[in-house]
Amino acid sequence: MPAVIPAIVATSSTDPLVLGTVERRDVGPADVRIDIRWAGVCHSDIHTVQGDWGPQPFPLTVGHEIVGTVAEVGSDVTRFAVGDRVGVGCLVNSCGECANCRAGEEQHCLEGAVGTYAATDVDGTITQGGYATSIVVTEDFVLRVPDAIPYEKAAPLLCAGITTYSPLRHWKAGPGTRVAVIGLGGLGHLAVKIAHAMGAEVTVLSRSLAKKDDALALGADRCFATEDAETFRTLRGSFDLIINSVSAPIDIDAHLKLLALNGTLVNVGAPAEPMPVRAGTLISGRRSFAGSNIGGIAETQEMLDFCAEHGIAPEVEITSADRINEAWARVLASDVRYRFVIDIETLRD
Ligand code: NAP
Ligand code: ZN
């Protein structure tokens, strides 16, 4: 018998979120049931519900930055025990057998990775995310959350953390590399902290200088305003790696010109609209324009351990279940410093 549990529910792409319920499957032999304690608010939750990426299966509970404690384990589970502090990110299943899964890149599963919400799971049910009091996940997609990471701050690492860590690692950010981060939001602020911890020189490209003091406090060396045309002249040819974390379309061609010879601009922001690029901009300076999708499970654990070791935690604002619509409006207005985390106890009242 599936359990019916409290959750925050989207009923359509336009109506406010409401307090309701979702179903969770019984714990199977390979499953872990997690009592959720904290759930991060990712801009992807909003894109999804608003229909930016296509029609969705409503009613839907979103949320893929999930932290809590293990409440129950299946008979075949070996790596987790009741009481463990754990996390779940954007993935809850994949085929496990294709070349990409075997390479630890489950997010690029050739059969289609199963997202934490709004995806069709292997049993045919629609997955429901972490704005809820519990979740049942196969053990292979559960992460360990180190004790060194404050409990209420850990959740955003499960999406925003890995989404920025993975391209910084892949494109080898480190001492001697010049990294720029476009957009100082949930992803952007973690990109700054992680790139700084990796030893890179970090520049923030925000629309205005309103967040400059924050950017420097987060570990950036410099901050420039993209609304100032002079920025694009001053910084032309300056960066080895640029991470674009902006949730809306920007003039990507202008930003590509900020790359040095052989530099790469990695888009992690996922606006609905296309962003035109001139061939000449890429040809000149042998520039690359790339994308990156979250990270695999092993790399997500590596990121959590890296953050614990380097004392990295997101800057969070705690909110309650009944204020979720206000929180979403503030994310849309870029008025959050720098990630909302829902106190899931407020769903249990
Ligand atoms: P967020 O907290 O809302 O941050 C986005 C930032 O972009 C804002 O803080 C703002 O920075 C800037 N921005 C917003 N609107 C803008 C506009 N119209 N023009 C220029 N800049 C603007 O969002 P997030 O949760 O970090 O997510 C960012 C994007 O990454 C979303 O599209 C999300 O879906 C995507 N995402 C992708 C992956 C992946 O695997 N690739 C994973 C997670 C999220 P400033 O105020 O500093 O200008
Ligand atoms: Zn996300």
C-alpha cells in the first residue's frame, strides 16, 4: 500500500502551489525511505512548473535538493542504516548498464535518467520530488551528507553544488585558471565558493554591482556589472572558463568574447529561449561553447566530501511550507541571498 504523505503541490502551470499530499511506494528490497528535513528551492523547480521546458504531469510535487535521515531500509540495502544523514539530488534512477551509466555519468544515461520529479520511473509511476515529508529512493541514488556540513545548509549542494562543481572539475579550474561566473544566484554563489576553493581566480559578472560586497565575501577576486557596456571592453579575452548560471537568455555572443585563447563558456543556466551565437565568435580565439548537466552520483559524493573538507556551505534563507509562493516570487525577482531552503518540519505541523 503506497503511503500518502504531506507535500507542497503544483496543480497547474499558473496556479499558486498548495499544501496537499503525494504517494510514496512501499520500501522495496533495494530502497531507502528518507524522512526529509530540509528541501532546497532550485530555479529549475520554477521553470518546470511554469512550463518553460514543456507540459508537465500535474498534480506535481517538485524539489530535487533533499536532505534528511534514513527512516527505513530494504532487505538488500548494505550502505545505509536507519538514522544516517543522507541526501537525494536530481536523479533517482537510471539503467545502470549503458556506457554512460558504467562511466558514472548516470545523468547522461542512454536510456534516459529518471529525474527526481515529473519523470516516469522504471515502475511506470511519475516521480514526485522533495517538497514533502519523505521519499523512497533506490540505495544507489542516495548520497551521504558529511557531518561537517551544517544540516540546514546541505540541501542546495545536491543540485546547485554538483551542477557547478562538475564543470569546474571537468574544465580543470584550479591555480592559474581565470574563471568567471555569470549570475550570482543559487548556482552562481556556489560556483564562486567552489572555484575559489579549487584555487582559481574568480570574477563575478552580475547585472549590477548591488551584490559586489557579497561576491567578494563569497571568495570572488573581482565583480563587474554586465549592464555596463564598458565591462565587455575591459574584460575582452580575459577568462579560461566562464560558467553561465543565468536562468534567462543573455547576449551569449558578447560573453563569449570575454574568453581567452582556447577558453570555454559552459552554460548551466537553462532558459526556455534559444541564445544565438556567431560562428566567427567561436572561430576567433578557438573558443568553445559548452553545456553541463548536474553530475553523476559518484561525483556528487565527491563534491559533498570536497565541500566538507573545504568548509563550503551555501548561504541559505530558511522558509516555511506556507510561504513557498512568496519564496518562488523572490527567486524570480533574484531577491534571495542565495538559496531558499524549506524547513520540512513546517509541513508536518
Ligand atoms: P537563481 O537563483 O534564480 O539565479 C539566477 C541568477 O541569474 C540571478 O541571481 C541573477 O543574477 C541572474 N539573472 C536572473 N534573471 C536574469 C536576467 N533576466 N538577465 C540576466 N541575469 C539574470 O537560479 P538558480 O537556481 O541558480 O538556477 C539558474 C539556472 O540554472 C536556471 O535556469 C536553472 O534551471 C538552471 N539549472 C541548470 C542545471 C543543470 O544541470 N544544467 C541544474 C540546476 C539549475 P544577478 O542578480 O547576479 O545578475
Ligand atoms: Zn536544481
